[in-house]
Amino acid sequence: MKIGLFIPCFMNELYPKASMATLKVLENLGIDVEYPMYQTCCGQAQANTGCSNETKVLAERFLKIFKNYDYIVAPSGSCVSMVRHNYAQFLQGRDGFEHMRTHTYELVEFLHDIIKPKSMNATFAHKVGIHNSCHAHRELGMASMSEKNVPEFSKIKNILDKVDGISYSELTRKDECCGFGGTFAITEEALSLAMGRARLQDHLNAGSEYITGVDMSCLMHMQGIIDREKMPLKTIYIAQILAGDTP
Amino acid sequence: MSSRDIILKSIKDYAPSKSSELPNINISHASYENINEKFSTSLSSVGGIAVFMENIEEIKEYIAEHYADSKVIVSNCENLLPIVTKDANATKDPHALHDVDLAIIEGEFGVAENGAVWIMEPKNRHRALYFIAQKLIIIIPKNEIVPTMHEAYEKLSFGTQNFGLFISGPSKTADIEQSLIIGAHGAIETCVIFI
Amino acid sequence: MSHSTGHSELAEKFANNVERMNWHDKALWFVRLKRDNQAKSLDEWEELRSTADKIKKHTLENLANYLEEFEKNALSRGIKVHWAKDAKEHNKIVLDILNSKNVKMVVKSKSMLTEECHLNPFLEKHGIEVVDTDLGERIVQLRNEPPSHIVLPAIHLKKEDVGTTFEKFLNTQKGNSDPTYLTRAARAHLRKKFLGADASMTGVNFAIAETGGIVVCTNEGNADLGSSLPKLHIACMGVEKIIPRLKDLSIFIRLLARSATGQPVTSYTSHYHGPVEDGEMHIIIVDNGRSNILSTDKYKKSLQCIRCGACLNTCPVYRRSGGHSYGYTIPGPIGSTLAPSRDLKKYSTLPFACSLCASCSNVCPVQVDLHQQLYLRRQDVVDAGYLSPAKYRVLKMATWLMSHPRIMDFAGLLARKIVPLLPRSIIYSKINIWGKSRELPKFPKNSFKELYKAKKGSK
């Protein structure tokens, strides 16, 4: 089984540790991972701004680079959702697309659905607040959504449960958007901030020591507010917990 | 071309291709062990009350006790004629009902899931009566309760009748700061009596 | 309501009053929670939603047939049926009917369609007094504001605001803002209007093709009392309000109030199948751009909407920006997809007033793919050239970089070397919108790619 690792563009430049942790988690489980060097970006920012011509260019690059892997794994729910839900407009019918579309997984989702590890060999003795990032949550269906009448589950929690010492905070709004939203963070800056502050206040009230999640972009946004407002909170990308990296 | 024909033509031209069937409505749902109790709980949760009585005398006593301050009382129930003070059907103009304190009307059946009662009274001349009366009593034959709206609509049809409605509790509003206030424009009290 | 300001500017203004924004957010979140309680109390909830979706889908595919069936049945019941291509024709039909009966005052219950057609100012211009009778609508009417929500028109106002308004118009006690007191005052005020009106107007929640009748749902009883006193009742409906069968109502009535306000049903669900004694009932069927939406594969599902407002209540953007920030009759996610159908240029910012969180699509009782529509609408905005040129240039440049990985790596390397050396005043200059109220992440020494290369090389 050959796995192609996709690292979101901004993570490559800004979050090498979180990215390395992703690689480490997979390699620790004995998975054969390859990072194709010429990858850049899935085109999500372009797509979410409506720039379809530009998105198409990047979707085609993505297909060329990743179509021959058995699975493609990315440390990002929103990039995976991009491939799974929004690439069809540009790539429908193209050779290898359907395979790629159905075999691109978010890291935790991949562990949960495909690898099914018994333990993670990691310890994290902290109270953690899970941030259910919207695209992973509602488009990939990684946990039961508060709007729906369905049995409760969380793939994220199921995987984190395999980490020793971890405990969770209980939020009052367990899956509300943090206000990152890609270019939304800039276009609707005031609301983006307001939404971010509201999420963080919920975590503060719930006693979260760390906020974790499967989308570094949401965490970057929230950490930006935490740092500016000097809140007693930290964010940590989920792979860093799973890899046993001490913060 | 008339506007009608223009609209219908553009809808026909633009309509998506016909590919889907009209689904059968066959929704399975929870059954209520005690359907009377479920109706009562549903109705009280929307601000109304349900009472169960054995005979018309009991109803009269109940009204005498609970509606002593209601001066103008109307009803089409023949058994209640002795306590009626105004004949709502005698007037041609529904505006004449503006002073009605209590209207006692007849419902066909109740719906357990939401405390609603179906009303379609051939005997009542003015539909305004249901809304203009300050207080409302709805009398329903005992055991006439269906579990959900699915069973309710199975029972309904519109023949010559040109008006029917579900009433669930009193009139209410939450338009000022989401505070629930009972008594907006319609009845400020609604009581359902099963007999 | 015309304005050239985009959503983000108006939203920022609303959000600047933090206390009020949080209050607005909480009020609507509370409604969302009540809706959740109802949804979770029915095991069949998701099945109801998918059945509603199927009924609406089938109806839209056969819309012309069902409209004709409805018309035929309504006519046979003595209801007069009119057709209006657009808002102008709708308003003229209403005026002609009212004039033919010499109507001076009309009581109107909540109808988003008449808001869409700007009927009130039109009638007032022609000397007819229009009284909105839904309490929330009456409040905003007295204040000369548009409703800020399709179900809760005055949700943006505090009770003190209502108190001052009523003091001015209804002579209520100065400083008394008790909701019960104010509601009672409105009841007395509007009773007089109900009794004095020459005609009534209502919207339509559902029009039943099979029976030729219409259904109107209210909690206050305003549509019901209003339409049963005067001899003339005019009901206005968009072409999409049709449902095929009487029993289809069981699905929609079960969903509507639960989704809208978290009640099991509204207080009144009135089924009108003809006029009052010696009266007249008119139904105006309005297109006003709807058939155009029907022609668009991507957006036709928005015609399934039953106007419950659940997508507004759950929308984290709506809750924190208020209905007026959208500048369109219908705010929130559903308004943001409907408005661009009407005028893409004027409403070009609305599809972006959304973080694509998808909660709206999940609460929608008829499963409209709201967030997907807003995602696609953005492509229309760009294709029409309405995205700001600066923003477009940045994304175009980024795309070019992303197509040239070596240059991109070099640019990343430069940024990681240079940015940490720059003084804060330059990094956090005005053009850095991200950094206005947020810190940037600390730039690392190496990219992941560099670390990966080093790791592989050392093996």
C-alpha cells in the first residue's frame, strides 16, 4: 500500500512541526508514505473565492501528482473535502479521478476508517477541547453533527481516546464555526474575529488547556487571537498529540 | 399572451426534467402508550389545558367555576344553550362578535404529538369566532385523538366546507425579545374538553 | 433598501456593538436549541426531511401541472385566481382589487412576498393604509424599518426599543418595557385595526393543488382574525408554494414550526378553501424571477424553501451581523442565495457573507443545499467580474506561484528569512488585515519540505 502525503501549502511553510508529526504518526504505524516534492496547493482558497479557472489549474496538478497512489492522506479536513466534494466540477470523468476522489483521506479519518490502530503509543495528560472544524465535521462527517438527529459519535475522539492520560472539556457549542473560513477571515474580518472570540470563550469557560483539531488553519486563526489577547489557552495540532510530541 | 400563460410557459420551458416520483407518505413513528396523557402534555406545553369529563353537567359546572367573569358566551352546542348569552349565528356581520368573552366550539379530534385540535364546524356561521373570542373552549368526543399529523391528515377532506383549522393552545407571540407571551391577537386561553 | 455597501461593512458596524451582538447571537442560538430539541424528540426527523425534499423536488419538476390543477380547483371553489409576472404586476392587481371595493384600510399578516414586492409603500402612495398585524412586523413598520428576520421580524430590537416605539405611537406608559404590557397594548391597538379594516391580505405557507385551498400558519392568530372579519381576503403566493396533496401537509406542518421556533406546531394552522359569507377570496400567483431560478440546475433547489428561518438562526454570520446587514428582503443563508438571482451585481457580497460552515444545509427541513449554493454563487460573481480586482490579482498570482513549485519554495524561503527581521510596524501595517486583531504565526526556520528532504537524505 503506497500512501501519498499531501501537506497543505501554508502548513508546509508555517507549520513544519505539525507536518512532520503527521508523517511520524503514519510512519510509526508502519505505513509506507511518500511526499511528492512538486505538490503545492489544493486550490481551496481560489475555489472558496469563486475563481474557478485558477482552481482548475491546481486541481489538475493535484490529480497528476496524486492519482497513482493507493491512498492520499492530508492533515486537513478542508483540503480533503475540496478533493472529495469540489474537484468533480473540474475533473469529472478524467482518468484516475474517481479513484483519487474516493481514496483521499484526512489523517484522523484515515487512521480511524482504514488503519484502525489499537494504540497510539502516546501520552498527553491534559484537558483538551476538540475543535470540530466545519469541513471535516459536516462535509467529511467525522463526528455526529449537532443539527441532526443521529447517534453520537466522533472519529476524532475515538482516535484521541487511544492516547494515555488525555481528558476532554465539554463545550456548550460543540460544533460552531470558529470564523476562519479561508478568505472569509479577511473578507469578513470583523465577524471572523467575533466568531473566533466566541469559540475561545467557550473553551476558556470549559477549562480547555489545549484546543486541538484536524484543521491547522482554524487553529492558526484561534492561536492568532489567543496570542493577541493573551488568553490562557494553547492550540496544538492533533498529529502532534498522536505522535507523542511534547508541546 | 396573458401573464398566466407567460408564467406557465416559462415554468414549462425551464422546469427540470421529470425524474422523481411523488413519494408515498409512510412515516413510522413512536406510538404513545397513553395517548390522552400525551395530548394533555403537548397541549399544556403550548399553554393550553386538556380536561376529561363524563357528561354535559360536568362541563356546565366547570364553566361556571372557571369562567365566572365571562359575560358574553356563545356556543353552537345544543346542550349548552342554557348558558349561552348570545347567538353568534344570528348576525350576518362577524364584527358583531367583538364582545365575545367565551366561545365554546366543537372540535373533531385532537392530535397527541402537538396538542392541536381539528375544527371544521358546519354549524358555525363565522370563522372569526375562533379568533375574536377572548377565551376558547373546544369540546371533542372522548377517544378522538390521533397520534400524529399523518393520521390527522388521513382523516381530512374539503368538500363543501370552505374553512377548517388546527388550533393548538392559545394565541401567543415571542416577538418582543423572545419572551413568550400568551394572548397575542386570538384567544388568551384555550381549554380542550373531552367528553 | 438599496445600498451600495457590502455585507462586511454593515456587519462590522453591527459587530462593533459587542454587547448587543452577543445578545443577538444568544437570542437566536436559543431558538436554534429549541429547534434541536424538537428535531431530537422525533426518531423520524431525518426521514421527514428527506420526504419533504422528495415532495418538493417532484413538485418543481411538475410545477406547471400542479399550478394548473390548483387554479382549476380554486376556481371551482369560487376563489378568484390572478397571475403576476413580476412585483409591479402583483402590486397593480392588489391595488385594482382594493380600489374596486373602495378599500381605505387593509390589515396584512406576514408575507415575505409582499415585502419582496415592496407593496406597502406602493399602496400607501395610492392612499391606502396598510397595517401589518404580526406583532414583530407592526413594531418594525412603526419604526419604518424592514424586518430583520423572516420569522422573527423584530429580533434585532430590545424590549426597551419596542417600549420607546410604543410610547410614541401607542401612547404606552413612559419607560414601561415589560413584554407582557407591550403585547397587551399592541393587542388593544390592533383589535381596533382588525375591526376597522375593509380588507385583509395574507401570505400563503402552502397551496394545495388537490383541493384548491391554501394554508396559513400563525401563532398570534393575526392572519386568521384579519382574514375572517372583512369581506375581502387577498392571499399572495410565489409559484413555488404549491404542494400536490392535502396529506403532504402532514410532512410540512410537522417540520415547519419545529424548524422555525422549536414548537411542535403553530397555534393556528388555517386551511382556507373559499371566502367568508358573501365575501370574496382572491389568490395572486406570482413569478417575479422564480421561473428563472427554476432554469438553473445549481440553484433551483432554493425554490424548495418553506421560509422557516432555521438557516438564519443557525448561521454564525447572521447571528453576529443582524438581518439588516444583508440589504435584502430575505437575509441569512437562504437570502444570500436568492438575492444574487435577482441582481448579482448589487448582492455580489452576500455569497461571501458565509464561512461555508454548512450548518444551514443541516438544519434545512427541505434539505436545500444552501452552503453549496453559496459556494457556487461565488463563481458567478467572479465570472461576471464583480470580485474586487485587488483580491482577484492576489489569487491569480498565488495560482501562478502554486503552478511553479520551485519558485514558490524560493518565495517561501525568502519570506521565512525576511519577515522575522522586519519591524513589527511593517509586518502589522494597515494592509495586513489578518494582523489587525490577530497575531501571525511565528515563521519557522525551515519548511516541511526542507525537513523532509533532510530526513530522506540522511537515510
